[in-house]
Amino acid sequence: MEKLSTHTIAEVRIDYERRSIETLDTALGCTPMYESWKLFDPGERYNVDLRYHSLPVLTKDDIRTHFPLGVIPQGLNLDAALARGEVSFVHTSGTEDEALENIWNQQWWDASERASWRLNSVAAHVATGQHREAILASALSVGPRSENGPISREQRMLGRFLFLNEFWTTADWPEGHERRIFEELTDYQPEVFEANPSLLARLASFALRTGVAVYQPPLITLTYEFPSALQLRVIRRVFQSPIASSYGSTEAGYVFMECEHGRLHQNFEFCRVDFAPFNDSIETHAGVGRIFSTTFGNKWFPLMRFDVGDIVRLAPDPCPCGRNFGMTLSTIEGRLKSLCVAEDGRLVTHRELDDALARVDGLEQYSLVQEALNKVRLDVVGEDGQGKRAARDAADILQGVFGRHVEIMASEVQTLLPEKSGKFLLAKRDFPLDPSFIPERTEVLNS
């Protein structure tokens, strides 16, 4: 992709500021949920970045408190919009503290997705809006859900979408489910295969064990979960297709898309992203922080500085793909709730833990919980009877990460279960962080 010219970048920046101001004016001017935020706004005589960085952070609790009428700009008739099908109510899957009811605007969502495709050259080519797409995810996240065993392929079709899994968890998968998925992929031949990395890794492991024929889609997109290095390793042994992570949320739409060079680019046509860096002098945390997303153009559910709950790492240099406007990330570092603490007070992201555990031979899956500052529990699934050794080696590596006075309790298990959401959260912390560890003050980044 060619770089935007200086003239074009200037035009894009002007449009980006215009959209930022539109959402700010809609939120502060006529949306009840943001009424108290007016006190923080320094006013129109200041530039838009300073105005945004002066505002609070929107949480899921804020949305719950004001839902539904408080999240809608005054003057809009929600009942009429619901009656004509312009919007609907949807529930996100999640644990008790993360599940949320939203106002769903399908037209806006589709437009946000189409814009994200332009940030990856393969997606820009194969994703036309009319393309065939297969989806492999927990039925709690998307698609029809089974109550009593398998359901027919016809019942799992919605327009151009084929939902490959109707079960909440892999523990419910019946005998032959993996083989059925591969057969349906081969028959349907989707241009895009969207998948939970945990489920796709399980599918890849099955293919390695059985030698089943594997259809190679033009593009695989990973979504819904943190893609671990262990999962990607087994996936890439089976699928030679280009793989891209698509990052966003039900509330905020499509926020980042991974390009063909492995960087994640901001979907700046549909969202603003503000960055709050860690107050951490450790070199490995350079460019690491939280992000807050603001939506553009979703008139029924304007979000400002919404805390998606994730930690990211900024790319240290321009991306070779040439996309040179908006925020660019080198990695998603994990969830805020996955942020752990070493014995010396150093913060440890999920990405750091995952990279360390990826060095363990014979380790297939893991689930890590930091129960206290001095106690970590690790459950591991090993490859081909290597679980006990993998648990021992993983404990040794984690000891080096957390410190020698932190107890690492590592055990072999036969299987791992997902969260109540149906998604796998591979690492989490069971105690609150000191507020000083959780930055909210954002900074202006050069576009």
C-alpha cells in the first residue's frame, strides 16, 4: 500500500478532528450519560485533543447505570427505531462484571467492518461484502446455540454466514464434531474464516492427529480472544492461509485490524483511540498502556473514551505496509484483568507471560491465575503425555518472571474450561491493583 501524501494526510487529519468534535458535541451536548462530564471540558477555545484528554473514562458500569435512555442522544425516538428494526438490544457474553446490554445498530456495524478490511491488503481483496464467511466461535458469542445436541447446517446458516459451532464449550462437542467442521469448510469454501484462536487451535490439533483434509481459506481472521503463541504455533502448522487479528468490541465496533506485516492499525474512519501509558520506567514497558475508544457516526450509541479493558503496545516505528495515519500497535498485551505483579512490584502483561510459556517444550495449553502477590496457580495440558514435565518446566520459567519468593503451583490437567462467556481467558489476577498502576491520563500521539 502506498503512503498517503502529505496533502492527503492533512485532509484525513482534518476529517478525523471533525469527527472527534461531532461525537464530543453529541455526547456533552445532548446525551444524559455524559451530563456530569461537562465540568471537565475546558471548552471550544482549546484544541480537540486537549479537550478529550481532560475528560473521564467511560466504564461498563456507567453504561449499565444509564441504559437504555441515558445512552441515547435526546431527540431520538428509541421505541420507533426498535419498531422499524433500525436498532435492537443485544447482550454481550461475559462474566458478571463484563456482560453488558447494548443498543445494536447493524448498519453502522457493517460500515465499521468494511472500513477495517481496507487496513489489510488480503482482506481488501477477498472481503467484498458478498463473500462467503465461516465462523468458529462459542455459541455464547455468536450464532445459533444448541440446547439438545447438534443442529443442522441449514439452521446454522444466516445469509452468507455459516456458523460452524453450536455449542457453548468444547466439553459439549460430540464425537466427530471436528471432522464435521472440516467437511463443512471444504464444502462451503469460505473466502474468510473467522475464529476463536482457542477453538481453531483445537481444530488444528485434531488435523495433526488424524491427517484429515484441510481447506485453506484465502484469509483467516482471529477474534474474540487473546491469541497465544502456543495456539498460533499449532494453527500455522495446519493452515497456510494469511492470518490477521481483528480487534474490537460489541460496544465500540472494529477498532484495529492487523495488516499483512503483523501490525495493528486503527480504524480511524470509525473511531478515535486515546492512549494512557504506564508510569513505568522499565524498558520492556516502553509504549505499553491502556486505550480508550470513541465511536464515530453511531448516532444511537455514542461512546466517548470507552475503556475496552485491554492493554496494548505502540509500534516503535512506521509500519512497512505504508499505512501512516492513526495509531499503530505492535501487539495487544492482554486484558487489564490479566495484568499480573511480580514480587518487586513490576507489572507483568499477559503477552510477557505467554512469551515465557511458549518456550516450554510439550506444553499445549495453560491457564494461569495470580491469586495473591505471592501465589500463582498454573494448570497445564501437555502434548502426548508430557504434561507433568511441562508443568514442572513452566513453573521454573514463571519463577524467573515473578521472583523466587512467589509460590508457583503448577499442575497437569486433562482439559481446560472457558469462562462463563464461553471464551478462554488464559491469564488473570484475582486481586485489585493499586490505583497508581492503572493509568487514565492520556497523551497526544503523532499521527
